[in-house]
Amino acid sequence: MSQSAEKVLDHMNLFRAPEYTEMFESKKTCFEGGHPDIKVQEIADWTKSMEYREKNFAREALVINPAKACQPLGAIFASVGFEGTLPFVHGSQGCVSYFRSHFSRHFKEPSSAVSSSMTEDAAVFGGLNNMVDGLANSHSLYKPKMIAVSTTCMAEVIGDDLDSFIKTAKQKGSIPEEFDVPFAHTPSFVGSHITGYDNMMKGVLTHFWEKAKRKENKKINFVGGFDGYTVGNLREIKRMFDLMGLDYTILGDNSDVFDTPTDGEFRMYDGGTKLEDAKAALNAKGTVFMQQYGTEKTAEYVKSKGQEALVFNHPVGVTATDEFLMAISKLTGKEIPDALEKERGRLLDAMADSQAYFHGKRFAIYGDPSLCMGLTAFLLEMGAEPVHVLATNGNKDWGVAMQALLDASPFGQGCKAWAGKDLWHMRSLLATEPVDFLIGNTYGKFLERDIGTPLIRIGFPVFDRHHHHRSPVWGYQGSLNVLVKILDKIFDEMDKSTNVAGKTDYSYDIIR
Amino acid sequence: MDTKTRNKALIEEVLSAYPEKSAKKRSKHLSVHEEGNSDCGVKSNIKSLPGVMTIRGCAYAGSKGVVWGPIKDMIHISHGPVGCGQYSWASRRNYFIGVTGVNAFGTMQFTSDFQEKDIVFGGDKKLDKLMDEVETLFPLNNGLSVQSECPIGLIGDDIEAVSKKKAKAIGKTIVPVRCEGFRGVSQSLGHHIANDAVRDYVLEGSEGKTKGFESTPYDVAVIGDYNIGGDAWASRILLEEMGLRVIAQWSGDGTLKEMEATPKAKLNLIHCYRSMNYISRYMEEKYNIPWLEYNFFGPTKIAESLRAIAAQFDDKIKEGAERVIAKYQPMADAVIAKYKSRLEAKTVMLYVGGLRPRHVVGAYEDLGMEIVGTGYEFGHNDDYQRTTHYVKDSTLIYDDVTAYELEKFVETVKPDLVGSGIKEKYVFQKMGIPFRQMHSWDYSGPYHGYDGFAIFARDMDMAINSPVWSKTKAPWKK
């Protein structure tokens, strides 16, 4: 027996004890009916071959380990960025449990959302009663200032009409007539979580803006897009905008609700864009979109209202941040202050100190399309080579734009954008055209294990590391965080590959 | 005010927050246990109210996430849009041993990733092609299951026909499962549907596949252990040590072959009654295999269970059970000696699924702790009947609790520990209340068996006695 009260072993060590390893072996041999080890090894090797890659890329129906989620997840993410807003997802209830769990696992925070809990009868008769009763229950129990309604694929397949359902619910007295209930249809079989963000953001703005008359003022709006670093990023944006002396509205500011304190009180709602501000945002001069892919419809909408739309792709690094700030300066007429220029210089200073360790290193990147572009631009700026850049939810346009970004740099030659591919495709790419480092979310750890490519965790979700979402990856400061994160991994790998005493220890340097 | 009166008043208070119609419905799910009653006084397995923030999941979660997902040598296809498979991807920690992507597939997400055209024109052709692609890329898979997501049943796809055709063409077991998320009221129907699919597509016709199986008088199957953090392993080791031969694990670290061999068992041992009583009853009826519920949480229940299991066998096994108890009890005693003084009289509120709202009570009591409230996400009346053997008079009982109710209950009852799920964890930690996830063991485990009990005790101690909880109020705040 290996277990003891003195030194309690949990799964990490317990199952490596001989009594367990022997048990595993006998279970395998006597009962499992598996294939011989030699065959398993043969197939394992084959899955890393070029022949396998070709078969893998010939897939037309099967998707394996996609790096994308579905629309209502993004709709919830956008909804909770508004003051006192309860996301209400019309359809099957299991979806909402999944969304809430997904956010809680990433942010290590509560995530509140309700479902209209449709079941078989609603599948037959439609979910109107669920909407009517559901809005009344939500309103009574959770006292929101606004309820933002989105849909699961069940409600979409049976064709429930949110606009008329919400109107009927109001007529039936579920909620007051004047109560704000923006909505968006968010079918899971179209696009991904970033599409859901776009639809919901547009839904909220449409709700507030559609009947209002625009009177342009000097303010600007900011839309971050679906972003796993929203807590750190939005706070960094506010800091930079305050330094510039801007008058601005963050639309969908969920940086507080995903970062509430432990002080004895549970805050179901915290912070968020004031509803008054969301209304008044119509009058802004323009709106800044930090992630082009996943805010296209909202950008079109603000333009249709007469606003200017400034569109970026998750700017990381000096050039991208320069362009971001200059565009905002141009839009608002405000100067970029010395404080930010000094931050720029510090970032560049750090990049210059470390560039030798990036130069010529080969990277693979996957994630949401705009995130991929931002990180790619930064790596190119550092002289690294982003060999494989993959976005499961990247469309053809993204593929073209991404490839153009690579082709425009001497460090992007021979590098390729992969739109609509999944992480099993990435596995073949890593196996047949190896790189030094992989950048991606938590699921990348399976690739790290299978292929041995060290994983740098940047993306969403990150379940298996804590608190990364609290630090920004935007702006000069955020870029510095990205730089350090990548650099730490580079140095760790150098140390790991030189630490055999008497064999490779000559390169195990204390100064790098 | 005594506890019973307070709890009754508390229930009235939370109900007053609902619209009248909903309050009436919810009142049937909330109760204060009366000692001597045959159940806990709540209605269960009823539709959740819309808009109340139920903690429940769906039939797909019950089938793919619970029953089928852990069968490691089969590929489970999340059939429909991308989300369901994505959110349930590798998140349940049903440990297994195998080469992922080669001969084991438990931590991968296979999906047909439905697009609009699949909804409009149907997904059967895509499914057909997808199965060929699976076979090409993963030749060592031992079978497939098709886990239906909501749209499948709504657009009229015939996954049974596709599965039948492809099973014949490929020559492997292919199991269509009608676990669309809108079916039933919770995960529970998904368990039942998944059990029925095992019956129809695995056990049916399995006789031919177990030729050459050499039976012994001591063959048992472990049913309803999902090997969360290695639970089934910490259980199996005890059964083997007492002289039994575990021929199958359902379904944690399980394989298709093990399922097929289960009709050869002399006794089915059931841990999670809720999710796998159906198939156990079927095997009793069809193959005359008796089944026995057991409880491997905490030394008291473990010893009771080992003896009850042994009582079904001869003296050799009975002696084996005593030998196992004698071997491990000193370690369990040492664990209790180490932790009990730190945990004595601490109160716990639970809200979990399956078997845990009752099964873990004994383990807490072994450490001197007291359960003051408990409830099931997707229990049925037979669960609440079984619960009466575990809980004391005045215990607060809540079925399909809503986030609102649980928050209010905890605020008033002020337990020393809450044990529930990921969606609840941070709510209560913000309130300064120690918490352990009792679905995933909060990324720890195993909690089953004697080895698991030591970890359970350590974890409860580190949750409750962590110094961080004493600092929730800023010192300058009165």
C-alpha cells in the first residue's frame, strides 16, 4: 500500500505505485480487448507521416478537435458587458449549463445566465410559453436591468421568432412594457462564438439605436470582440484612453463581471456599460473595433448609422499599437501623450533586448482569426517565422488577408494561413513540418504531448493555467506581457534541453 | 428558533421571490426532512422552470458526457453543431490509459460540425461519409457511437439507418444514440437512453463475441463508476484484493470488449444507481445476473459494502473482504486521527447529481462532519427514498435547486463547506465560504476506496482550514 495519512498521494502519484501499474497491466491484458502494442506503435508513427497528412486533409465531413465554440457562448459574453444584464438563452437548458461552466473554467469566476428550458413539448408547439414564463421568472428572481435574449440551435431549427415572442411576453405582463430586452438569433450551425458576439452586440445596439435620432458628438465607442483577456485588455484600453484624455464608451464592458472580489458578497452583476451610455453611444463620432473578424455586422451597423468604424485585428506589438493609437488620435483629434510614447520606447527596448532569441524561431499559431493576425504581426516584427497559422473559425477572406500579411514580410516566406482547419490538421502540420513553438489555448496541450512542440498558452479558453486573463495582451504594456510569456518559454526550453550534467551542461548558462 | 422551523421559514422566504405560479411549482421541490418518512418529501424528475437558472444539463450530457464518453476505445461523434462536443471536450476527467488518437479517444472532440446546409438538407449523407473518414484515420477504433444533438431529432435524420448500413460495411459496432438535448427534463433521460442503446447495440448479439471467455465463480462487473480522478481504479484494487475478478468497468476506463463480456458476470456491482440501474435491471432480467448497490466513500461505508459484496460469495471471498478491511483500516484510522480534530462538527451543504448527494454523507461523518442540506440535480423518487438512510431529521432538501435558492439557503444556513459544481464554486467562494467541486473532485481525486478517502479528507481539510477565508473582510471595515 502506497497511501498513507502522513503523505497523502493523489492521482498524480498514487497511480504510479506498483500495485496500480500492475493492476493496469492485468486489466489491459485480460479484459480490454485492445490491439497489440506493436500495432499501436506502428499506427502512432503512421499518424505523423506525410501519407497520413494527405488523408487527414482530404476530410470533408469529420471535424476533429476544432478551435471554435458556438454562437450563444459569444452572445452571453457580449450580454454580460452591459450593466445589470442577465443573458437569457431561448432553447434547450443543457446548453446554458455548458456555457456557464466554460466561462467559469476560464475566468475562475461565477457566470450567470438562464435558459428557457425547452423540452419535447416546446419542440412540437414552439417555445412561446417558455419565453413568457421564463422572462417573468428571471425578472422576479434576479432583478436585472436588462435581459438579453439569444437562442440555441433547438429554437432556431423549430423557427421560434424572438421579436414576436418577446412582444407577446410583454403583452402578457411577464415583464414591464418598457423593460429592455434586446435579442439576437444565434444559431449554432452558423459561424462560431465570435459570430454570436457580433450578433448580440448588434442586437443590443439595434435595440437602443433603431428608433433614436443620431446627433453626433465628439465621443468614441470601443468594441473589444470576444476576448479571453477581456479583464486585462479592457482595463488597459481604459488606461490608455484616459491618458489620451478621450471621452469614450466601452460597449460591452465585461471586465468587472469577470473579475469580482472575494469580500463576502457574491455579485451577480458588476460594472458593465451603463444602459444610458449604450443608448447615447449612437451619437459618437465613431466606433473602434478591436477584432475585425467577429464584429463585421456590428461594424456595418454603426456605419449605417453614420459613424466612422475603425477596424483592427487584435493589435500586438509596436507597429500595430502605433497604428491603433494614430488612428484613434486622427479620429478624435487628441494627441498621443508622452506617457504612451515612453511606454512605446520601453516596449521596443525590451524587444531589442530579446530579439536574438526570437530571430528565426519557427512558430505555429491557432486561435480566433483576429487574434491570429495580431500575434502573427508581432512575431514577424520580432524576426520569428509564423510557419502555420490556423483559425477553425477563419473564413476565406481571413485566409486571404492572413496570407497577405505573411507574404508581405521576409520572415513570412513559406508560411501559410489555414482557414477552416481544425487541431487534428494542425497535428499533421506539426508532425510533418515541425516548428519550435506552438501558440494556442489549453487544448494545445494535447498537441504538445503528441508531437512534443512546446505550447505557449495564448487564446481562449485557458483552463489549466490561472489568472492569465487578468493581464492585458493589447497596447504597449500588453505586448510586453506577450513578449515575456513567449520569451519565458523559449528560455525554459533552452534550459530543459541543456540540463544533463556531464553531457549538455556547457550550454546551461546563467546569463542569457 | 430550532433548525426545522428555521429551514421551513427559509423555504417560505425563497418561494416568495417567485411569481405565484412558479412558487407553487417550486414548493414541491423544497422540503425539510422528517425522520421516519419514506422519502425526503420532495417531488423530482420534473421539468425545470424556464428562466430560473437551473443547474441541470441535458440528455446529451447524460449520454455522451456520462455513460458513453468514457468508453475509451470507441469514437463518440457529437452529431450536430460544434458547441455540445466542444463544451464537453475532456472536461469530465474520466481517466483512462491509452494512446490518444491511436487506440484511445476519450479526450478528443469528434463532431459533424453541422452547418446551415446540413440542417436544411439533412445530415445523413455527411454522417455516412464521416464514418468512412473515421475509419481511414483511426483504424484501431473498436467502434463508434453517434451522440445526437438537438437538431438531429428535429430535422428527421435517420441515424439508425446510417449506423446499420455502416456497421455492416465497416464490420464494427456502431451505436446510434437518440440523446437530443431537448428530450426529458435533465441528464437523467440521457443516461436511460444511453443504457438502452448499450442494451440494443452492444449486449444484443454479444454472445458470439465472448467465445473463449473463461469464466470464474468470482467474476463481477463494476457498473456506474466513471473513474473521475481514478475512482474506479481505487475501487477495483479492493475488489481484486478480496479475490474477485473485475471483468468490466462501466464506463470509466472501459472498453467495448468489457461491455460485451459483462453478461458473463456473476454479480453486477452498482455505484451510480441513477445512471446505470437500467442496464443492471435488464441484465438481471435477461441473464439472471443479480446486482448490488455499494458505497465506496469513507471507511465505514467501504467496510459495510465489502462485507455485503462478500456475502454474495463463498468463504474465500468473505475472508478476503476481512483481510482487505484489516489491511486498510489502520491507514483510514490514521487519516481520521490526523484530520478529524480539524473537521469535527463542521457543517456541509451538498448539491450534486447521481449518487453523491447521499453516498458521500458517510465519508463526511467518518471525519465528524455533518450534512445540513442536500439535493439532487436530476434525482428521481427512488433516490430520495434511498437518501432517508443517510440524512438526519431537519436536513434541508432541495431538488433541482435554482441558483437563487441555493444562494439564499447558503446565506442563511451558513455551512462551513459547500460541495457542488463548477457553476456554483465561485459564487460561494466570493461569499467567503469554503467550497469543493463534488463532480470533478475539484481536479483532485480519486475519492473512492480507502486510497481515495485519504485524499478526500486532505481536500476537505485544505478547503475548510485554508487561511484565505479569514481575510474576506478588510480589517478596517467594521
